[in-house]
Amino acid sequence: MRKLGRNHGGYRGESIALETVLADLRAAARAQGWREELLPVPGVGALVTLQRSARDDTAPGSGPGRAAAPRVYLSAGIHGDEPAGPLAVRELFARRRWPAALELYVCPCLNPTGLALNRRENAAGVDLNRDYRDRRTPEVRAHTAWLERQPAFDLALCLHEDWEAQGFYLYELNPNGRPSAAERVVAAVAEVCPVDGSPVIDGRPARGGIIRPAVDLAGRLDWPEAFYLQAHKTRHGYTLEAPSDFPLAMRVAALMRAVEVVVEVAAQGAGAQTVAGRPGAG
């Protein structure tokens, strides 16, 4: 399938009814026994966070020395012109696509005012995904304060879109060299969405739709969320990028498929790789 050709100088695609999307996924989460915490944000309202423990009978091992269930974090909607992420999260809840063996932490929409305006930045004109070092915006302060209260994660997933992309691609941050699911993700997504096979994507070397950048945390001043997560919460993360000049349903399907593969791999490795991706381990 070819690109739609409507994105010129920025995202020119669909917007979403965010209140409805969040209401749907919150209702599904409550029905499935997830815990909800709303984070007050001055001038914005509240950010939704959702948590679920692993089911006891699926946790690896037995007895007091049993390994902890792998902890997986997922976020979406940090850019307001990337609607496929929150929609994918809603559909994952609707279809119950969460392995029982995992402890899960989900932030379905980090930039509600941007989603309402269908633009990348928040209502104040700030790109939240460049504020995780200085933390000047109330959204990022509320989010990172919540993150600081959570345990370290084994894995993090950040759902995004790229209005210039030729197809799906992903970033993998994995400085400890843990077993990767990146190639499996790309192969699975290719069944529902084109993959960007360019040798350079977003100005960075890529191979088969995968970018594995060398990250300089100290040298970069405008941290994205993924940098904060690597510095403070996990040593293994994926940023999943759907191509937003393709149909919205395809982009949602691509992000869903990517998340499904990663969480399935994490659940299969429960007990064998637990704590390996957390800061200070491995």
C-alpha cells in the first residue's frame, strides 16, 4: 500500500475523540481488575495511569525465593498529532491482550491537551517529549513524580507515530545487550503494515526498520521520555513508530501487533530474565 500523501510539513490526518477513547479503556481496565490513579495536572486536568499485578498462579517459580514477575511499562499519546497510540491501547484493553504473567504499568495518554488540538505540542506549545531532563511542564512533572514512586521496570514501550515515515520502524535502547525482540516485532508488523527499510531513518542509521542508537544521556539536554526511562527506570526499551501517512486503522494495527509481540516475549521469559533489564542489574 502506498502512502496517502496528505502530510505536508506536518501531520494532516485524523483526530480522535480523546474523552471517549479514555472512557472506554478506563472502563475496560476496571472490568479487568486494574488499579487506576489519576495524576492532577494544573491547567490540564489529570493524567490517567493504570496498573495490574501478575496473576499469582502464573508467576514463575514457587516459594519464598520465587523470582518476581517481569514489570513492563507502556505509554502513549505524548505527541498530540499521534492518535494511533491511545487507540491501540484502547483496543489492547478491549481484546484483553495482556499476558497474565506480567506486572503492567500503563499511561495511555501523556498529552491530553495536544490530542485535543491534534498537534504535536501541548496547549502551551511545548513538546513534552523533549522535557524529561529539565521537567518544566506540569505534565512531565506529574508523570515523572508518579514514575519515581514505581519500582524499576524490566522493559518499557513508548508508542509513537512519524508523519514522514515510509513505514513502521522502531528504536531499541538496550545498553546491557539483553535478548531482543526487535526483529520479531518487525516481522510481525510487516503482516499488517509496510516497514520502512531505509538505511537512514530520522537521520540515524537503520537496518530492517530497526534503529539501535548510541545514547549520550549526559550530552543531550532535551531528553525524550525514553532517555528518562533508561536513566532511571529500565535498561531496555522500545520506541515504536507507526507511519502516520497511512490509514489510521493500519497504524493502530501496527502498534498493537508490536506490543503483542514484545509482551508475549517478556511473558515467555518470565523467571529466566527477570530483573535483567532493571537499572543496576545485568
